Amino acid sequence: MEKKMFLALALSMAVLIAWPFMFNNKDKKATNGVSSVETKPDTKEAVRTKKDTEQAQAKLGSIAGGQTYFIENSFIKIGVSSKGAVITQVIFRDYKDDKKEFIRFFGTDVEKRGAFYIHGLENTTFNVKILDQATIELYDGKGNSVNYALSKDSYTIDLSIKKASEKSPSQFSLYSKTIEPEDKNYGLSKDPDKRNKGMLLYSALQEKITKTDISSVIDKGAVYFNESFRWLALSDRYFMMAVLDKNNSLSDVSAKCISGGNCTIDFSVKGMTPGVFNVSLFAGPKDVTYMRNMDTTLAGAIDYGWLSFMSVPMLELMRFFYGIIPNYGVAILILTLLVRLLMFPLQHKAMKSMKRMQDLQPHLKGIQEKYKN
């Protein structure tokens, strides 16, 4: 019986693995374990996107006299203000809430005042040139310019700054607002302010991540960090926005909060070329594939809990199976069969022990009857 079960499990697993090779769809493409299908442009989608953009622009209005412009790729859409070259919003195009609206990372108050600031340029009103759908250049005609470019099929934003003066802008700020979350389990609230956010800092020197809950910053008023970091991030349970410098030179980091849950993360970048600055931003879901594609250390932002020694290997196995058969249902089924196969020796031994006990039952009953008194 046990051998038949083992053979059945092995045969099922072999069929599942061989299935895509037997019925291979040549038109399907897969990159980094994520399936993608080529589609033709949809006129309705273009109209919907234009309508969403117009509504968002009407809602945002201006940042102290600046106009908000949008750039986008297939994954995200970001708003950039002509006043100060401020990022005003990040919209995730692959994720919707229960009302079928795209998930936004920042709340309305942050949209109105800006989410990512470049110090020294706050009062500069830029001319705007949309180079393509995913690239925007802001310039003032005096030699100062800021360029945001969205990488294709990713959540990466490449930022390039040039200044006319020798002194390059070295100080930046990330803004956030946190209200007491309605869902204590950190559910995906429609209001971004109610998705409890935290701050993550990765030190390449110590190879560790420092986590600071925004609510604790609100209690203390301010928190300061003396070391330098490779990246820092504003993160909730599902999404995050990170600033990455591969020279590990993010320094002078501080977090300050005032009443109403309004918080700011300030930081500097040391060792920059005078007048020139390049940095990468990650704005997306905590998906290990996309995070590792940008920087392998970013994947450490995912909290697997105290059972990480088990969950991480199983997740990697499931991603491996998904790369072969791009269907999570089938990947989970294969993983389940594999776990059952690995547990089979122990299960087989336990079943043999139970069988022996059943065979001994008549003898035990006979002994009990013989010596019942």
C-alpha cells in the first residue's frame, strides 16, 4: 500500500513537471519567473489612463504654484511637480483596492505638499520636457536640471541631477503621514495614511537592517542615526519606496514627526561629484524578484517572521516551480507533493509501527483476558 502511494505521488509530480514541455506555448514569454504576454494597444485603456491622469491632476492641483506631470510604464505611474522637481505620488498599476481603484503609496495630504524633496531646489520653478512616456526632464534655463526615468518593466526610478554651481544638492527628504490604522493586522486599507508605515535602513558595513516604526518616532519626536547606509526606505506591509546609493554613502539620516502624524525622513549623500548626482529609487511591492533585480540586499526588507528558516526555502522552491510552470496554483501543488515525498520515509515508518501495533492487538487482548484479575 505504501509503495503504491509513493509511486502515485512520484508519477503525479513527473506529469506536472513534464506538462509544459509536452504542451509548450511558444508565444508565451517568461522573464525572471514572471510571465508576460504581448498585447496590442487598447484604445479604451489609453482613454481610461488619460482620464485618470486628468482627474489626478485636478485633484492634486499645484505644489506651491507648480504643475504636476505624470510619467508611467506598465508597472507604476509617478507624479512630478514643476516646482522643486518634487515627486508627489506613486501609483501601482498592477494593484487595485476593493473599489477597483489603483493603489497609491501616499495619501492626499502628502500629494499636495510633495513626497520626495531635493533640498536647495525647493523654490525653483522648472520648465518641463516630456521626453517619452516614461521620462521627464525639468530644467530652469540656468544650467540646473532634474531627470526622472522609469526603467522598462520594473519599479525602478533613475534620478539624475545637474546643477550650475559647483556645489551639488546633497540633502533630501521623504515625507509621510501616518494615522492610527483601522486594521490592527495592517490590512490593505484604501487610505494610504492608514497603512502603518515604518522606516528601514540597510548598513552594508554591518550587513544588517535597522527597522524603526513611524509610530515610535511620533512618540519620541525625532530619531537620529550616525552611520552611513546603502539604502533607506519608507515601507508598509505590502509596498515600499527606497532610495539606493551603491556607494553606501547615505548619511546624516534622521526621522522627525510633528502632531497629526506628519513625518519626514531627512538624509544626505556624501562623496558626490560636484554639480552631478545620480541615484536610484525603488517604488513598488515587496516582490523578491523585482527587489533582487535592483539590488540583492533590498530583499531583506521582506519580513518572513520567526519561521523564516522554513518559509524562505519553500518560497524559493515555489518560485523555481513557477518559473517552469507559470501558474501559482500548480506551483503550490508541486511544492505540496514534494513536501509529502520528503516526509514519506517518516510517514512510512509511522504507518509500519501502527501496523505492528494492530497485529499485536489480538495478543494483547488475550493476555488481558487471561490475567484480567
